[in-house]
Amino acid sequence: MRLTPVDIENRIFRHVFRGYHIGDVEAFRGEVSSALESLLQERAALLSEAETLTRKVEYYNLTESTLQNALLLAEKTAEDRRHAANKEAELILQQARQEARDILDGAASQRRQVQVEIESLKRERERFTLELEALLQAHMEMLRDRRKDCPAEETSAAVKL
């Protein structure tokens, strides 16, 4: 039977000639002593368990704090890396755009050089054509003059050769 504080207060001892019955009081003291010892042992066990649980809670709180810090650090690291990657991507894009502009500028410059060369070649062809015409006309004129100077027989004999 478990002894409670109410049981102790409500316990009635028989009265005997000079006080309570010694056997009843001794028996009750034994019960109280056993109950108290049991309670003290239970209290010690509970205190020990409470201390163990307190240490575990402290450990879990520390672990939680460490995990939260690690998570925050991981989030910050991820954000930093994302920011760095975006920066690098923007830089690569700017370089690619600059290279494209350089290529287009180079192509435009080459196109202008080719057009200048084409115009130069056209002028040279025109000059060559005019010179050739002039040369041919001069030869034709010379041949006409020669034909006038030479009799027809000589010309026919020269043509037969």
C-alpha cells in the first residue's frame, strides 16, 4: 500500500493508558519510513533522470543551434555562389557581346576594304579598256595608213604567206 500525506494525517492511534499504543506507532513509523525511503529513492532517480534529460535537452539545443548556424551559413554560401555565378555570367555575356561587336566591326572594315578594292579594280579595268581601245585604234590607223602606202599586190602576196 502506498502511503500518502493524507493517510498520515488521518491515521488514528488507539489510546492506551499513557498515550498511544506503542506497537501501532512503531508499525506506522515503519510504514512511513519505508514509504519515505521509497519516495527518496524515487526522487533521487527522478532527479537523476531529470538531470540526464536536462543534459540531453542542452545537447539538443546546442545541436539545434549548430544546425541552424550551419543552415544559415549554407544559405549564405549558396546565395554568395549564386551571386558570383550571376556576376560571372554577366561578365561572360559582356565579353561575348564585345567580341561580337569586334567581329562585326572587323567584317564591316573588311567589306569597306573589299569595296574600295573593287572600285579600284573597276577603274583599272576601265583605264585598261580605254588604253586597249586607244592602242587598237592606233594600230587600225597604222594599218590603214600602211594599206594606203602599199599597193594591193604586195598586200595579197603578204597575206598568202
